[in-house]
Amino acid sequence: MIQQALINTVKSSWSEERSLPFSVYCSVKEQHILNVPVVKPLFIAVLEGEKQLGSEGSIECLAGDFIFLSDSPAINMRNIPSDKEYFALLIEFEIEDFVGIDVENTGKSSEIVAKGKNGFSVGEVSSELEKCLQQFIEFSLYAPKTMWPLRRKEFLQLLYHLGYEDILSMATSHKLAHSIHAILNKQPAEEMPLAVICQQLAMSESTLRRKLNAEGTSIQQIKDQVKLGLGLHLVQTSRYSIGHIAEQCGYQSQSRFSDRFKQRFGLTPSALRKTRLID
């Protein structure tokens, strides 16, 4: 059972006006979102309500549970409110955060990979994790951004110590798609030419396309992932108008953004925004 103190701390700390190393997703009506992109290892703690993942809701997280996801191009999610609301805390990790979390004995690496082969780890937010999350949030309010990785690594160490060794398998090997995503994410509203991307990666266009094809993606898919992923995040976490969000994501018209958003996620930005509002 999650203590109300943690929920209160999260609610009082979260602000769309400042950069923080965590996000908050909440709704008062059920949300069914298709093809959600997960670009980096992602920890989700369900504090109120219920979360289901997978095409048939095969993965279930109740209030007081967490799920740790590895990167995935598309995953279906349902956020189901309790009597009050659905409320979740999200922390995104960098691959570098996993460096130094050593496997204790020989032969254990293969066991960990086998345990985490499904690309996720599910568990309970224990009292130890809850205290660590509380400290993580409070620390982020006054500590400089350069120190955030220290607390992320500390959190991973605690998860590993508590027996969730399969989280190490969430840090997949670095992909070219990750590098391109990072480049585009710096200026999501800009239409960056392929030649500029290749120049930053010191790579020819043909080599870039060939390597992306080997990873099962393309430059256009990554661009859509960046723009629509940002759009989904802003609809879920901010009070910005849909028109403003469309501009932030690089769409010249709100209708074009809404059309692409619905094609990807199965509902319009306005319909998703309404799930966060009380009638």
C-alpha cells in the first residue's frame, strides 16, 4: 500500500514549468492508448488506479506495483482510474545509468538476460523503494541537473539489491536509432535534413539507411516517434492548448497533428485530454 505522503510529495513537486527527472501521468477516466513508443528504459510506479500493457492487457500493474520497461517501438497501454483517479510516477533512465551495476558472480549474466528476455520487469513498490522515490523527488527539487544521474544510479542499485536483477537487461545495446532520436529531440519542431543528421553522425546516407534497416526502423519512423512521442507527453502532462502542442511538435496545423496522433495512438489529442478532466 502506497503511503499518502509519497503521493502528496509527487503532486506538490511536479510542475510543467520546470525540468525535472520524473513525470506524472494522471487521469479521471480510462485511457486506452495504442503504439506508445518507449525510447529509453522506463520505470513506472502506479500510485493510484491500475495499468495494463500489451494487446490483451496481459501485463497488469495495480496501485502499489511498478513496471520497468526496456525500449520498445510500440506498446499498448490502458490506464484505469480507481475511485479517485489513475496516478503514476515515471522515471526515464539513460543507458549510462546502468554502468557499474556489476553482476556478483560468474555465469549470472546469462540468467539475468533470460529473466528479462520479455523486455520488462514487474514488482511491488516496497517500503524501501517508496522511501527512495520520496528522496529522489525531494532531491531533484534543489539539486543541480548534473547530479540527477547519481540518484538514478542509486535507485537502480537499490532495485538490483532487492532482487530485481533483470533490470540490467533493460539497458539494451546502443542503437543508431537512439543516436538519431537524441539529435532530433533537441529541436523536435524543426525539420532537420537527412544530410545534417548524417554530418553529425559522420556517416553517409546509404550507410545510415542500411544500418537503420538492420535495426528494423527508418529515418521517417524515428522522426514520427520523436514528434508524436513529445505530443503524447505534452497532452498527458501539460495544460497547453492542442494548437500550441502541435507547434511544439513541428506540425504546421492542429488538424494535421490530430490526424497523425489518432493514426498512431488510436484517439485524438482532444479525446485524450478529456480523460484528464472532470465533467
